[in-house]
Amino acid sequence: MELLNQISEYLQQGDDEKVFELTGIAIKEGISPKEILDDGLLAGIGIIGKQFKNHEIFLPDVLLAAKAMQAGLNQIKPLLERDKIPGMGKIVLGTVKGDVHDIGKNLVGIMLKGAGYDVIDLGKDVASEQFVETAIIEKANVVGLSALLTTTMPVMKEIISMLKEKDPEGNIKTIIGGAPVTKNIADEYGADAYAFDAANAIDQIKLLI
Amino acid sequence: MELITSQIVPSFSDVLRRQGVPEQATIKEAIRLDFYSALEIFQSSAKPQYLAEEISKEIFDEIFNASGLNEEENPLQSIYSAADQIALFVITVGGVVTEKIKECMTKNEIVIASMMDTIASLAVENSVGLLEDYFAEKWNSREEETVLGYSPGYCGWHLAGQTEIFRILKPEKIDVHLSDSFLMEPIKSVSGVIIKGPKEIHLFRNNFQFCSTCVDHTCVSRMKNLKK
Ligand code: B12
Ligand code: SF4
């Protein structure tokens, strides 16, 4: 549909005002919020994700598109909730206790929100218990942990173990990241996934949920 | 020395580089405009301040080893042992900047928020550079000598080292506080030591055990600059 293609196009250009306007028109024209989401917004951000992975565009371009995505998403969100259309999933995110490096974690949060996930960002220097409690109370699908100091990396292991104790069925998955973290460390800590950057985080989380 | 915001702000190209944008990439006008908006907010909200104090090698030795948590083998031990002059420092651009970044995030001004974040990080790092220059001049650093900064958390010096730096400098005076997990509040702050000595003392082999988890190998470019 032409209108939805246009939404996708403007989103890719990072034109939040146009995306806002056209999403409004699409709603008025009676296009279902699910269609607007899938064929307009998510279609556009999907292309952005691929271009980013292929190094055709870079971080500021992605953020510009994510901002446009939010502008559209904010309009259809109440409608999706009204129609009880389930979201992509709920992610609890934060930088572990003892670490203030949150730039990377923030990017992961922005990209996840842009991809349609519900993100509960607990911030930085977050107590281990808070991750576990929030994940359980909020019935989160995934807990995402970030650490940039080698001294705070082991805290992630502690959180993963605590979570496994409180959620023995393993309904809540874990993903970890941060510059010094590797796939090997994720395996050693018992995390369900590892991602090296924000675009990869979306791919990995898709596989988890 | 007074830290002046206009002297520590990074250029647009520095910010793009830190955000991983290659030099030849085409930059959308909206991104350029967002950078200048971010710069403006940063300039009106940053409050750069520092504390620095010269100390003897013996006192630094105590400070360095106080936590007992450093890596057994580390480059700094031999660097400061051969140093001529040493000063401790804490630098911050203040907490209002972080609040402004959060505000932009909440208003969905994601690009501005991310630009401000990078500007603030680079501004703190540039401030350390200015402090190095200041001490180089003050200590009459000669051609064959150099003045370089090192921080707890880097290269085998445990983060707990910040406790000792705080005990001596008392940065609470400039509103910088240390949490019980050794983190500084405001976030955009850096602490450490500035060391003057012959260039060769700052050269070392970066094959310590902890180097395997190092993300940016900053020692490489620093040592390359020294050899020039
Ligand atoms: C910017 C920066 C700062 C800034 C502030 C950061 C902030 N939050 O605002 C400033 C200059 C203030 C700073 C200060 C300090 N820093 Co610092 N800092 C950095 C630096 C240069 C870049 C980090 C960054 O933002 N990268 C960009 C983002 C986009 O990348 P990223 O974080 O890796 O995130 C990506 C991926 O890792 C992944 N990811 C990240 N999180 C997650 C989470 C999940 C769930 C997933 C799936 C993926 C994922 O996706 C992200 C997006 O692509 C790093 C060096 C480096 N190259 O990493 C040092 C570094 C992290 N800092 C370091 C240190 C030691 C400090 C200090 C303690 C130094 C000191 N004594 O003063 C202080 C502490 C400040 C405090 N308040 O207590 C050391 C840590 C050493 C170590 N490994 O233990 C580093 C590695 C520098 C070094 N070479 O030694 N720092
Ligand atoms: S490789 Fe990294 S950890 Fe090792 S000495 Fe160089 S900067 Fe420090």
C-alpha cells in the first residue's frame, strides 16, 4: 500500500514529522494499527538495520530513523493496546552495579524500542536484585545486562545465577553485552545470548523470544 | 589554570569519529543541525572543574598500593618509579549535562542526546589533555621528556585506587562524589595521576594478562605519539 510505503521511506530518511503525519492519516483512513506497524514502521526500520549492518549508514543515521520510528509508534501504541495486539516482547535493560558506562546500553535500548519492543531501562549502577525482581514482576521475556569494566563483568554472572534460581523454568532469557564481553564469556556466565552491538542485539533477541 | 568550556568541546568530526562514522561518509543535514543543538545545550550546561595536587613519589607509591587489588604486573608501577614529578587530579564537566541528556532522551530527541553524550565524554578527555599541557609547562618539560595521565581502572590499576585519590584531593569540594562501588558522580568525570619523566619510561610492552580483554589499546597510539 502506497501510504505504508511512504511511512517506511520517510522513516528511513529520518523525517519524524512526516512519519508522524502519515501515521495519523493511515489511522484516519482505517488501516489497522498492526498493518501500519508491520508494513510501514517495522518495514522501514528493518531496512535501516540491514544498511547499518552492511556499513552503508552509521549510528547517527540509525538514531535519526529510530526517532522517526518513535514518532509513529507513539501514535499507534494506544491502538495496539486497545486491540490487545501483543508486543514484540518485554526487555529489562541496565548497566550492572559498579559501572556507569551507559552509552552502549542506551543505544541498545533505543534500537530495541525502535524495533517495537517494550523496554524497561533500569539505568546504570543497578543493584543485581533489582534486575531479577523487575524481570519477575514485569514478566519480562529477556533481561539485558551491560558492563564495560572488566571488574564489573562478573556481576553479570551473579545476576544470571540469581535469575536461574528465581525462574527455574527458564522463561526469562538473558543477553549480555559491553565492549570487553565476548561470546565465550557469555557462555561461561551461562547467558542465553551475547551481542556485539545494538543491531546484533535485536537479531539475538528475536531468536530468544 | 581555568577550564573553559569552549576550549574543551570537541569538533563535529571528532564526535562523528567517536560514533564510528567514517570520514568519507555523507552526513545528513538533520544530523549536522542536531550536533549544533547538542553543542549549544552542552555549552550552556557544562561546568568544567578540576582539582589537582602535586605529590611525592613516595606518597603516590602508598596511594597506588593501598587497595592491594592491582594486577601484580602492570605498566604503571615502573612508570611512576622512574618519574620526576607526579600530580593527582579529578576532572568533571558537572552533573547538569547528564540531566540535560536525560531530558533530551525523554523528549525523543535521541540524536541530540547521543551527540551530547559523546560531546561530554570527549570534553572530559580533552580536559585531561589540557591538564597534561598545563603541568608540562609548569614542570618545564623538555623535548626528551613527556607528561602523561593514567587513571584507576586502566591497565591493571584497580578502580579502588579512586578511594585514595578522593581521600587526598577531597573532590566533594567541586561536587564530585565517589560511590561505594568506586564510581564517580557526576558520570562525566575522570580521576587519575599525571606523570612527568623521560619519554622512554612511558614505553612498555603491552602483553600483560589483562591486555587480552582490553578494548581500545589506547597505549598503542600514545606510545606511537611518543616515538614520533
Ligand atoms: C566514553 C567512555 C567514558 C566516559 C563516560 C561514559 C558514559 N557512560 O557516559 C568518561 C570519559 C566519563 C569515562 C570515565 C571513566 N572510564 Co571510561 N570509557 C569510555 C570509552 C572511551 C567508550 C565507551 C563507550 O561509550 N563506547 C561506545 C558504545 C556505543 O560502545 P559500547 O559501550 O561498547 O556498547 C556497544 C556494545 O558493546 C553493545 N552493548 C553494550 N551494552 C550492551 C548490553 C546488551 C544487553 C547488549 C546485548 C549489547 C550491549 O552494544 C553497544 C552499541 O553498539 C571506553 C573505551 C571503549 N572503547 O570502550 C572507556 C572505558 C570503558 N573506561 C574505562 C575507565 C577505567 C573509566 C574510569 C573508571 C576512569 C577513571 N578512573 O576516571 C571513569 C569512570 C567514571 C565514573 N563516573 O566513575 C576503561 C575500563 C577498563 C576496563 N576494561 O576495566 C575503558 C575500557 C577505557 C580503557 N581503555 O581502559 N569513560
Ligand atoms: S593493551 Fe590496553 S590494558 Fe594493555 S597496557 Fe595497553 S591500554 Fe593498557
